[in-house]
Amino acid sequence: MCPWAHVFAAPLSSWNPLILLVAGEQTGLLHTRLLRPLLLCAGARPARSPASVSSGAEMRLTLLLLTCVAAACAEYSFRCDKPKAIHLNTSVVATQSSTFMDVPVPGPERAIDGNKESSYMKHRCAHTQQEKDPWWTLDLRKVHRIHSVVIWNRMDAESERLLGAEVRVGNSAKRNNLVCGVITDTEISEATIFFPCHGMMGQYVDVVIPGEIQFLQLCEVEVYGVPIDTKCFS
């Protein structure tokens, strides 16, 4: 939804002919990403205090700025659709703490190959050795605002191995990032486990089983989000 815009005109003799206050869904929230292009569009600079519209010239500037607001709202509304799954192609890199000895090799890339079948025996899943604090990491190559993460657990056997696994999001390559969610005993029997991350920002998405000697097995991981430099006010 496009934010509401309230425009006040100030004396043209000053360096600050117009004020633009852009309020979002929360009262008083100033969207600076909208503010700068709108002011540039109107050729205006922000002033510190509003004044009443007192001349035809000021009214024309106000109407010009409102036109800019409408155009920018259309652009930003188009760009701010619901976050989609990030295309996990060759531009991203998946790694894991170790790889289970098997043929074919159950490497970390198995968790981002687009195949959501939850069967290790059909060679669909990434799989580590049994070790302490096993991990799997996805490097998105740039900072993203993460909306959610979805994990497909192994269901042909040993699904309980994922119990206690944490999904972490952040900019640390050492996996000490903030926790988005933890897999609980009520979720461990589900083939698909959803983690709402509420816009957490980071270049890395980690799946870690902390404090346990365990295998980590992931049949698929899907990440929903947008690059942080996307023009979006939501």
C-alpha cells in the first residue's frame, strides 16, 4: 500500500521551499528512501517548519510534488510485492561442516537443487558426518532482508535427527548469527518446516544443530526475501 503523503509549502524566498512528510502505516514513520527522490523530483529541499500555502506559485509547487508522490507510489508499490523465493542458482554457495561418505556424494548443494522430495535413499538430501555442532550454510553473496526460510526434512528415516536445529540469519561467515527459529519436537515429524524471519537482514543463512553430536540432513532449503538495496518502504 502506498504511504500517505502530506505536503506543506514554505516561503519561496528560503532555501527550503517545500516540506515533505511521508507517513507510513505507523504514524510518524519517515521513509527516507522515498523522501530523497521525491524532493529531487520537485527540486526542493526539506525545511524545519511548515508554513501555510500563500501564493499561486507555492500552490503550483505543491501540486508538482503531489504528482511526484503519485508517480513514486506507483513505482514503489510495483517493487514491493510479497517476497518471493530467492533463486538459488550458481550465484550462491552452499557449504557444510562435513559430508557423509556415500555414493553419490550427499553434498551441500543437494539442499538447493530444487528437488523437494524428502528421501535420502533417492539421493535427494544433503548429509553431514556424525559430529558435534554440524552445520550447513548458504552464502547469498549480498545482504538480503529475509522474510522466511522453509526446510524439507528427511522423511524416509531418521527425521528426528533435525530436532533442535537452529536457522540463523546474519552477516557472520562463522555462523554466530541471530536465530530465526528452532525445530521443536512438535515439528520434527513434518516434511516441511516453516520459519518466519520477519525481515532479518544477512548475507548468510545457517542451519546448525548446536551442542549435539549428530548428523545434519537437509533435503531442501528455500529462502524468501529481497536484496537490501531493493527500493521498498515495507
